Amino acid sequence: MALKLNQSEFEIVRDKGKCISCQVCVRQCSNDVHEYDEDDGTVLSDNSKCVGCHRCETLCPTGSIKIKRRESEFKSNANWTAEHLKNIYKQAETGGVVLTSMGCDKPYPVYWDHILFNASQVTNPSIDPLREPMEIKTFIGRKPDRLELKPVRESGSNIIRFKNNLEPQLELSVPVLFSAMSYGSISLNAVKSLAKAASEFGTFYNTGEGGLHKDLRGYGNNTIVQVASGRFGVDKDYLNSGAAVEIKIGQGAKPGIGGHLPGEKVNYDVSTTRMIPEGSDAISPAPHHDIYSIEDLSQLIYALKEATEYKKPVGVKISAVHNVAPIASGIVRAGADFISIDGFRGGTGAAPQVIRDNVGIPIELALAAVDIRLREEGIRHKVSLIVAGSIRSSADVIKAIALGADAVYIGTAALVALGCHLCQKCYTSKCNWGIATQDPYLTKRLNPEIGTRKLINLLTAWSHEIKEMLGGAGINAIESLRGNREHLRGVGLNEKELSILGIKHAGEAW
Amino acid sequence: MKKIYIKEEYCIACRLCEIYCQVKHSKSKKILKAFKNETDILSRVLVEEIGYNSFAIQCRHCEDAPCVEACISGAMQKNKNTGIVTCDEKKCVGCWMCIMACPYGVIKRDLSEKKVASKCDLCGDEEYPVCVRNCPNEALQFKDI
């Protein structure tokens, strides 16, 4: 065995004065970091196995454990960073692609943090959402070209109705949905938490490409079913058991890349849900093998609309890439009712690190570009825009909506609410928090009742904050903010960035 | 009466219930002092584990408690008002008949001082038993029948 060149990333600092050798850490670590020494009754830790998930630190009853980043011993070098060296050591040892999980963690500019929101002063009154009504209900789906109304007489009184039938719409109590995360990539308890929270709060979760588990059929009214390149678990029942259908073309974390769920993870439950033989690899090809043009995409959209009898919105999810605006324009013309755009910071269960960290563009720029392009072409109303790829707070939601989004998807934020500590080791399937794993010993750790409660709390908190910010800006309905870029100002951005975002710099008045 | 319900599908076998039970029944009631200075504190809740299946079990405070029936000294009593079965350690003579009779195996021999039977007292002086309060995954619930 040749010498391993990589050093451990974390250091477990154990306060001996506080450690009572209760072994909670030993029992909770799926990476076998901690070990109880019976001879002298102490717990020892192996730094090299620690992934930095903080499970032991969180559960330690005396607070004796602290996980610290182990400072690199490398000679400082701005070009050859420790990460480059470590990856080369790893690849020289294994000959493989460096895998990682969750979203891009590199210090590219985060445009949300360079955009500021407006508030009312003197000339227009702000609104107190605790005293006055504040509407944040959102509808996702194709809107009519013009508003044509007709008076009708119903049960003895005159009321106004739409002249033509509306296209199918999704009704959201808050402009936030849970992103596509498949059963397989995350545990059934995690999916159950998302499904229950979505149904209790009045929003939607997305099945991802893993099919719909039989236990989740009851949440159909709050489910977006996904059709991806592997077509796992897709049949007429599946399509009709959700409230909307989403065709997945790309994912922000790995644009242009397919997926691979190893056969070891395809247990009986996953195999029946995905409709594939037990133990077989579930491979999602990089492209849909029947989609090579906008016309092909249109065929699939209409095939799905036929299968669901035109009763459900059909959307298309793409990752934010360089030509996202013209692609989105094509998708609208292909007949999609909503477009989901996933920025390059979007999460994943597993992706090659080189792709995750170097491919795609920030969602802020993609969103602004798509919204402007669709407006210029006069087709913005034909489609709803859902954006994803690192929405971290209610402020990001507000800014996204002012930049032109109809709603946002949250994936990472939802998982963090469930306990995720972003250790980026989902691909090992050893998630100590019971989220990204199928190991029955670990999946028990996520009690869906607690998970549901936490997700509902998160949505409740964000709703309050969204209403407060809207009220502060003197707006009483989220519809009035949509695409209202006058409420945004950039700080520390150059002319080009401001022009792509379509916003003024801070200090510039109307 | 309120009883402890076990949701074994969410027991993660961390054994924090046992640890906090030990602290509760220590002299100092402080976790560091209890574990560093006191010896042989028994936990009255026990985590049973086979493979990935586990659950924490403590006295069920049976309606028709066999341990009370079996007790020769009158130490084991069921409180008519609260329904809680407790062992009066002053009266207990350590004959272990209760241990023989208990169908759940949740009474233990406490040999630290005088031989007595040690069992769950539902933390009568607390709103919630400490095992329930400290279960990180709500695998133990304290609720009315």
C-alpha cells in the first residue's frame, strides 16, 4: 500500500474534562470516526475519517466535541490552492473523477448579496402586514393573452367571469416550492417531510426523477411529477397522480450531465418506485434520446398534455447556461406552461466536482436575461418562471421575484431545515442526518413529523418576512412586485452586470 | 394517566435517554458530576437493539402490575391516584421477585448500596420524564391513554 498523500480535512477537538465517555458520538457516526477504548474507558477519534457533518457535536450531551477545520500545512500559494493539490493527490491515487455533492461552493460573485431592496419614505406610505391584508398567493401556469371578461347571472346575482377557459394553474400560498429531489437520492422520510409540509402549507414538492412511492400517492394535489431522461417510474398513473408535470432537461449543479444511481442502492422499494429490476443501475442519460430540438421538446410536452387530458400544467426544467434566454424563448413556443431555471449553485446528490464548480451561470443573471428576453418578445405571460439554485433566505425570494420570477424552488434550504450541515458527502450515501441515504439504520434519524414541522416553520417564517418587506416597500400584493426592478438597486456591480440585471446602481433615483 | 409511548421506527439508538435518566437519578443531578464522581448510577430506561431495530423501554406502569403482586415487603406500590408504580427503596429487601415477575424486564438490581430494585418512576416531579424530553428524534412520547 503506497503512502496516501491527503491529510484530514477536519480535526475533532474533544474536551477531556467534559467527555463522559457516554459513546453517543460512537453510535451516531456512520463514518466510524469515534471509537471507545474499553481498557481505559475513553473515546478516541480518527480525524482522517471525519466529513464535518457535525452530528456528534450536535448530539454530544456535554458539549465536549468541537469540529474544527484543520489548517492546511501546505506552503501558501494563491495559484496552487490546497484544493487543487488534494484533488490531484486523490486522482493520482484512484484514477477517477472527483465526486462531490450539494451546490458549487466556489467564491464566484453572489449577485443576491449585491442587490438591495427598496422601502417607502414620506411620498408613498408603507403598509403594516399585521394590520392590513397582504397577498402573497401565486399562480403558476400559462396566463391568457388578454383579459376578456363577461357578466353572467349566477344564483340570482350578476358576477364577472372569464370569457375563455383559463389554462390549468397551480395555486401556491407562498411563492416557494420544494425542488426536485428524487426518492433514491434522498430517503423516503425526507420525501415524506417535503410532501406533508407542501400539502399542509399549500405549496408543492417535486418527485425528481425517482418515480412516486406508493406511500406518497395521497399527496398528489401537492406533487409535481418529473419526467427525466431515464423515464423512471413514468406511466399514465404517475403522470395523473400529480398536480403538474415537469420535464427535466438539466440540473444546475451538473448541466449537460446525466445521472447514475448505483445498483447497490436500488433496493426493493426503490426498484418498484422506479420500475426497474432490483439491484440494477439506474442510469439517466445526459440528453433525452427523443429530444434534439425545440420541435422534439414540443412533441413531448403535448404527449404529456394528452396523457393528462390538458388538465395539468406541463413545465420544463433547464439549467442556467450561456444561451438560457433564447432556449427559454424556444421552450415557451414549444408550449410549456412553466419554466424552471436552475442556477449553477443548485444542489445535487452527486456530481463530478469539475462540472459542479465550472459549468453554468449564476441564477440571478439567467433569470434577469430570460425575463427581459421573454418580455421583449411579448411572450412573458405565456409562461411562469420558477427559479432555483441557491435561494438562501426570504430576501433572496423577494429579490428573485422583483427580478421577474413567479416563484422559487428551494432544495438546499429545505434540506438544511431538515438537519443537513452541507458536508457535501451525499454521494457516499452515509448521511448521518438520515437525509441522503437509504441505510435503514440512518434513515430512521429523520422523523418525518419533526421534518414536516420544521419545513412548515421555515415557510411560515419566510412568509412573514416576505410580507414585512413587501409592506415596507408599500406593496400589498406579490403580483405588484413581480418584475418590478425599480425596487432593486445594485451595489458594487459594474455597468455590464447592472445592464444584464436590468437594475440601477444604488444612489440612482427614478 | 399519561404514559410513555415508544415509536421504535424513530429510535436512533443514541442512548441519550439512558444518559439523562442516569443524571436524573444521580445524587448531584448534574451530568458532569454524575458521570465523573458518582459510580454505578443505573438507568431505568433501557435501549434494546437488534441490527438497525431499536427502541427504548422503561416500566409500563401496568394496570394490573405483576411486580406489585409479587412484592413480599410492600415496597412496590401502584399509586391509586397517579397510576405510577414505584419502589420504596427503604422497604425493599432485594429479594428480586419483582424482577422475576416483570414481563418487560425493566426492573434492575441496584447493588450500589443496600440491595434494592431500581425502576422507572416516570420522573414524577417533572412535567415530562427526562427520557422523553431529551429524545432527539421524538421516539418517546408522553401522552394520555
